[in-house]
Amino acid sequence: MLRRFPDAVRKYEDVLNITPDDPQPVARQAAIFQAMGDLPRASALLTPLYSRADDGGTMSTQVYQAILERRTAAIIPRLKEMLSKPDSAPGNSEENLRFWLGWAQDIAGDHAGARESWTQAKNELESQLKEQPESYPLIGDLALTEMKLGENASAMTLADRGLAVNPIEKDAGTGPWSLEVFARVTAATGDHDRSIAALKKLLSIPYEGPLPSHIPLTPALLKLDPMFDPLRNDPRFKALTESSAGLSLTEKNYTAAFFAAIADRSGHTATTMIPTETSMNRCRATIQTGLVRGIKTIIANVTLAYR
């Protein structure tokens, strides 16, 4: 398996030994268990966070857990409370919380409430996108919001725009972010051929995903995530849910692509797809610099991106 989640969990344990009160490593561990399809273990990790006044920016992971379990009634009041007191939710953007609230409401059967939440999220995202027209995360968030509102043409236009702004060829780590958005939108809008083709590609590559903790899609998540319900009866989709993640390239290729992407971010141009000792040392220096600046999550992104 290229997604070596057990190794990532152990790395988070090391982080928690240093900063035991930091909710971020806990939420990222939970997201890994979600990706492995182990919802009970994810729930056990997240439950202590429910009572925290400051969730540390982990609310989306908590909501996603409820959505994967398809039991969202209990999380909805918490989301509404956070939205009524924006200062109480550092690390959570308002439009992001509104999107998750809408999804939770929809799962709970409150379709009118969901539409209201998504409409508010849409208005906020459109305003931000005018100021940052090349922001692929904003484009992706708005595409998913339009999809949830049933605005299929707009959702597809935005999904295609995301692919153009953020192609895989541009960044081996974040490029597939937009492809996952595309896969989700095409699943909902009925373009199952292109959705399944995109999903097959995503399962074969390491990347940072658009949903909680940027975990990439896995066969387990395909089974659990309600956004893929329109594909349930397609035998090609069923085959993907029963597959192992890593279908077309060797682990060496993935590792090389990841190190090349990191080297590029650190100002070095990768001249080969084979990770030389020099390129690896450059990557290590980049990661160490990030840690010195206090960006503890880089460890996790490195671990998850090349797995």
C-alpha cells in the first residue's frame, strides 16, 4: 500500500508526546482511521474534542466523521453555535463551516436548512473568489457548493476551471486536489464515466485532498462517503472500492514525484524523476525549516503525500 497510514499514525504519536494538548495531530490521526474505514477508532479519538471550547480548527474532521457514520443530528447544534460566535472558532472559516453545516443538515433530512446554509456559503465564496480568481481551493469549494445546490452547469464549469488552474502536472502533491473535486462533481451530476476515470487515477497517486486533513481518497472512503452514492450501482465503482490504492505506478515513481514536488517548492528544480541523495537532502532541509517555524503539520503532509 502506498498510503502507509500506520506509519503516519505513529508519527503523530511522536508529535503528541511533545505537544499532548494539540488537537491537530489527534484530528489527523482520526482522519487516517477514517481513510482506513475504521470509524470506531476515529470516533474514539474525536470524542474528547467535542467538549473543547476551542476545537483547534478540527471541526471539519469531526463533522466528516458524523457524515461518514450518517448520524449528524448531534453535530448540527455545535456548528450553529460556532457560526453564531465566529470568534469562538479560530482555524475554521465561516464559509467552510456553512458548507459542512449544510451537508450535515442534508444527511439529517433538513433539506430546506441545508439549502439555506449552502446558499450563504456560496455568497461568501463568490465574494472571495472575485478577489482571488486563481485560488483552486476556493474554486473547488464553490464547485462542491454549487453541486449541492443542484446548480450542475455552474458546478461543472467551476470543476473544469479548477483543473485548468491547478493541473496535476503543475504540482504532484496538490494538483490532484482539483481532480478529486472534479470526481465528486461528475459523480453527482451524472457523468459517471469521467468520475470513475478520475477516481481510478486518484487511487493510484499520492496527493493532498480537499476534505478534512487533506487525506487522499481510499477504497474505504469511497465506500463510506455519501457524495459517491450515485455511483453505488456501477460495477466499475464497486471494483474501485474493493481495490488496493496504487494501481498503475511503482512506489519508487510516487516517491520520486513527491520529492520532486517538494524540491520545486524549496526553490530547486528537479532534473530527474529518480530521487537522488542530493534532492532528498534538499527536501529534508525544507521540512526541517518548516518545523523550526512551528509548522508541525508538514510532517503529516510529507507522510501522506508520498504514501
